[in-house]
Amino acid sequence: MNRNLERPFHCAVKVTTEPALIVRSTWLEGIKCFFSVGPFDCSTAKKDAQTAAQEAEYHYPATIHNGVGDAYRHCLWNALMTLHIGADQAKTVADNHEDLGEGPAHEKQMDLKNNLIGREIGTKATSEAAARIKCADGLYNGQLEVNP
């Protein structure tokens, strides 16, 4: 088993209204989101980002940036958005987020891949719990990219 997978995965995570620190959102990203997908879908996408960040931080606290936790967060965020606002809207929000990022190109490519996998999972998932499990499975079976 991969030692980078810190906590055994399970679906019972308390999600609070406090945003996780890893959710990076700027006023520019907010405005672009608002005009790209509308206020309701934008709000839902932000909540999904917070949920994904909190769960990644809980399960994989040592690998939130460029590791297992980062891959899981991107996958789950996109899976949840796909369930809630549809794959096209989710792609628009996620692509905007990556386009406005300031990280190196290799990190962006990793994030885009994990975002895509998350949307594919969200398209097939019948529930949030199913999406969580499939994203965790993606870590264990090597489907998600964990190193940029």
C-alpha cells in the first residue's frame, strides 16, 4: 500500500461552513465564475470546492499540495460539481480556476488531468458517496496523477 495515503478512506467527514485554507479563490476568479456559469452554479461550485478541500485535508493532511491529497481534492471537486451543476459547467469553472492559477505548467497539467477524471466519475456516479469512493479508488489504482 502507498504510504502517502495517510488515513483510511471512509465517507463520514464532518464538513463545516469554514472554508479550508487550500481553497484558493480570488475576486477575479469569482467574477469570471459569476459571468461564465451564473451566480447559482458559481456558488455551488465554491461550496463543492470547500467540501473537497476539507475532505482532502482530513484524509490526506500531509499531501494537500502536489500529492495524494491534491489529486483527491481536484477529483472530488470536479465530481461533485458534475453531480450538482453538470459536466460542462464544472469544466468551465475548473478551467477558469486553472487558467488563473500562478503555479508551474506541470502542476497545472496534473490538476487538469485529475479534474477531467473527476468529471468522468461525476458523470457516472449516482451519489456524492459513490463519487467519493471512486475518487479514492483512483488514488489506489493509479488512475489519478499524484506527482507533477
